[in-house]
Amino acid sequence: MYCSVGQFYIDPYKGVDKAIISHGHGDHARYGSKHYLAHPDTVAIMNVRLGKVNNYQGLEYDEEININGVKISLHPAGHIIGSSQVRLEYQGEVWVFGGDYKTEDDGISQAFVPVPCHTFISECTFGLPIYNWKPQAEIFEDIHNWWLNNQQRGLASVILAYSLGKAQRIIHNLDLNTGPVYTHGSIYQLNKALREVGQNIPELPKVDLSIKNKGLYRNALIIAPPSSAGSPWLKRFSPFSLGVCSGWMALRGSKRRQAADKGFVLSDHADWVGLNSAIAATGCERVIATHGYTQIFAAWLREKGYDAFAQKTLFEDEEQSKEEVLPNVENENGEVN
């Protein structure tokens, strides 16, 4: 997204002079820009994912700056830690770039706050009525019972969840007294970076496969990124039960395609009700639909009286592997080379 008046981009796909970054996932925070503006928690994430450089500028929520006459402020999006909506105001006209967002308070991300505007740029990753999330308390109870059942069967429990966002959400909401919990190296690094900026994330041990003790991870919960599915790294925990956390688990066949024993419908994006309620709360007149069921969702909004249209973007799929891309190559212990 390019603001021609301000001469800056929001979540640019390639390097630009001035980039405003909504959050730290790899399809939003990318390499090569000369100057980055983001929430301080996202800056901490970019330090890990893009490398420590001196061209990051942190902007707290509700703090306002001016770039070429455009008033800019960031507001909580509820998607992951540090995720932001970007409010732009110029000559009395207010646009809000929602980025990725969810309306349920997950207890660790800064909760979504609707921002009044004339035009709202909304994702619609799950922009169909079939997507309606259960309260997260029910999902985590299901995860907890699955873990206990695996312990009774003498199995390790491996749960696949994105290193950034979902992993921290799981850690925050599970009963960590149920048994030992280990993390993949990529999750361990991000947890460490987020603790350093004040996030309340417990320090959990990193998986260390150099320890030749096959019983070490029995009864444990191991949190790993989706990219580890089917890898030699994963197979070393055998025997184990594999669980996958994703909004796409709501679709029949998704669990089978990922060779999972258990699928948990847990997404860091808004569902159908969340999307509609968020848009209504802004009081906007115009909606630009991006990322997902854009044409269908825009048509629905037009029926509701909005001036709505779809805008195609480079990354159209929710929770895709691009969110897991790290800047360096990791070895089997998740250590950056």
C-alpha cells in the first residue's frame, strides 16, 4: 500500500525509502527498506528476523507523528504481539489500514481497538460465514486434554504453531504445570527477544537433540513451527502425537492433508463475525478488502450499504509458510548459523 501524499509504503513487498510495518510476520515485514517505522515490540521482532540495523524507529500506540503533512498513528490490531493498525489523516480525511487483526482478546497480544475512520482497509482471510471461532478457552481446554491423553499413552505431544504469534499465545494460555514444555529454536529466540522488551513470556527450554535421551521428551509438550512437519528433526520425538493449530482446521480434510492426529481451530485472524463487527465499529463508509475472500466479502459489504471493493495483494493465503521464513539458516536444533 502506497501513500502518494506522504511518500511512504505500508508493509511493502520490496525495499523502499520509507516503510511502515504493521507487524512482524514475514509477509508484512521484509528486507531492504532504508527506514522502518513500527511499534517497539515489532522492532524487537525485526531485530531477530531481519537483523539488527539502525534504521528502525519505534512508535508507541496512539503516539502521533507527521510525514509530509500526513498524520500517522498506530493502534492495537490484536493479531500478534506488536501488531498495529495504521491510522492516516490528511486534510480531515481518515483512512485506517487494519493489517492482520482479530477481535478476540487472546490475553497476550494488545487487544484490538476499533479506530473511527472514513475508509477502512480490511483483511478478509476468513471472510465467509462458515468461519466462526469457538472461544479460545474451549480450544485450550481441548489442547490440554489431548496432552494429558498422550501422557497416559506414553507419547510426546508435538503441536505445530507459528513461531511468532501463535506459539506465544499457546504458551500464555496453557497450564504449564501439566508437564515439561520445550520449544523449537526459532520460538525460543523470539520468546527471548520479546521478554527483553517486557513481554511476560516464561522462559522455556529449547529442544536440544544433542542430548541422547529418548525418554527426555516423553510426556512433554513440544511447540514447533509448521515448517518442521515431516522433518528428521520432528521424527526424533517418536513415538509422538502430532497436533496442528490453524484456522484452516475448520475445513474438512485439512487435518488429513497435514498428516496430523489432531487439529485445533485456532487462528490469529478475525472470523466472519469478528470482521463484520470490526468494520461496523469503525463507522467507516468505504471498505477495501484484501487478503482472502476479497471479491465475495466486498460484494457482501456492498449489500450492507458500504462502498466496498477488493484489492489484490501479493500474499493471499492465511497462515502460510512465508510467515515462518527466517533470515538465516537454522540447524536441527533451531540455532541460527
